[in-house]
Amino acid sequence: MELIESATRDEQLAVRTPEETYILSGVFSPAKMISLIQGIIEYSKRRGFVRFRGAGELNWAMTGMPGSENLFNYEASLNKFLKERPDVSILCLYDRRVFPPRIIEEAQLVHAASTVRGRV
């Protein structure tokens, strides 16, 4: 627990809710989310961090939130954004208990790599 508290205090770790990120304005916007990620990366670089790792849990997209139908447009845009940034890694988390198989299959198509049950 001390490591988590230290990393949070030093801004090496930040945990945010979907309401603080994906659906900040009450509607999911791929462009706004990419802009938010870009700002966070730029902030971390100014703080002296040379690499950036992020993770996004996507269960919120199955709640019917306005704009959630743009999830895969966002994923495709994020892929383009990341191609220009080899020092940035982002992990997209799809819970197989929440997402139906057709959505998981579509997610695998838009990602450069995927891991299912420990297999790449």
C-alpha cells in the first residue's frame, strides 16, 4: 500500500473514473478523449517521465452512455495516435463477462495485439 501511496503522491500513478475521463462531459467523444490523453502525456513529460503507460477499463461503454457507439472509432484513432509515440503504451481492458463475444472480436480486429486468457 505504501508503494501505491508514494506513486500517487509523486504523480507516477493516477487512477480516474470513467466520469473523470471517457465521459467527462456526460457524452463520450473520441476526439476529446484523445486530447485528454495527449495532455496527460505532455504533462508527464514536463514532469520528467520519459515513458508513459496507461490502462483503460471499458465496461462503461456497455451502459448505454451517449457516444459509446463511437468506441471503435476511438480505438482506431488511438491506434493512429500511438503509432507516432513509441514511448507510450496503453492497455485497453475488455471484461469478457461484460462484453458479448461479437464486441470482443471487433475489439481484437482494431488492436495491433490482444491477449485472451493469457495468450497473445
